[in-house]
Amino acid sequence: MNIVILGDKYQKGMKSRGCIGLLPYNNSNNLLQHQYRILSSIFPRCEIVYVYGFDQKRIYSFFKKNPRKNLTPVFNRNHDLYNSCFSLSICKELFSDDVLIVHGGLKLTKKIFKKFNTDLGSQVFVNKKYHNDIGCIIENKNIKNISFDLTNYIYDIYYISKNNIALFRELVIDKQNHNCFMFEIINKIIDSGVAVHPHHIELESSTKIACK
């Protein structure tokens, strides 16, 4: 499985703090290091791509000083022009196998992946306990639509199975979709007749990195 971390935008209200991946997670690790540690421990054979853009010099310097054999940085020179679909389009070479897409501002825990099963097909991580602007409608154990102001809050982690990866690739490389958010691409996949399932987690604290 391949993993894409989308870290090319700045955190809302925290632009002056610089690249989201370099924000401190604790006294010894930044958020990028935290995400890498969790993901590589759960998926030890994965290849991780980190898409960066905003505050490029600092994050590039970090990668030079802290190389990892299965972590590849990819620069998005148009990070301020388009939304996440374009960010994904520059990673299109990865989309020959299943892929996990993670928002660059998320705190991760091993707990949220405890019951995650790739055999269930394409999935969206859903958290009922913590409010997010974007939620989804679930019917018969399938996600029917993702939109603003819905409960079943989206946790900003998306899994695209190998069976659906060709359609996903086709959508993200389409220039007409380059200003789409990730949830809009998922809606297009659902509209095509593909079953997308919720992966339920329960976290009561904020999903995004806090100011320190």
C-alpha cells in the first residue's frame, strides 16, 4: 500500500507558524515525525509520499537533514492555486496500487487503525464524537454523500482500494477536477456506483494539531 500525506497547505489561522508538518507535536517530535512514526509502524511495507508546498525552504531543509528510506517528499509548486485534488495529481504514479490519503494536520494514534481492514474496500474514516465542518450520510453501511453541516464527521483519512484506484486516478488527473477537495472526489466515486464504506473511530479530542 502507498500513503500520501497532504502537507502542502498552511493550517487555517496558523499561517505565521509555517509548514504544517514542522509544527511541534510534543517536546521531541514535530507533526511530520509523529505521523511518519505511526504510519510506518502500522504499515511497515508502505511507501510514504509527503506533498509539501507552503514554507518550502524550511520543510525541504528538514527532509535533507532527516532522510527516511520509505519517505519521499514531493513539491507542489501550485499549492496556493488549487485544492487537494491537484496535490494528488502530482502523485499519480503511485496510483497503480491501493492508497491511504492523510491530511497533513492530523494527530494520529494506533487506535484509529485497530480495526481497519483493507479487504472491505474503499473507506472514509468517520468520527461521531468530535465536530468537523464536513460530515456524511450513511445508509446500509455505505456512505451515500459527503457534505458540509452533516453529522458522522469526516476524519480526513481516505482509503482507495486497488479495485477503485484506476477510477480515482482518472478523476484526480482530470484538469476539470483540480480545484476539488478530496471529499468531492469521493462523492464522484460514489456517484459512479462504487460502494464506499465508513471506518468508524471514536476520538473526543481535536483531530488537528494544536498551537503550542
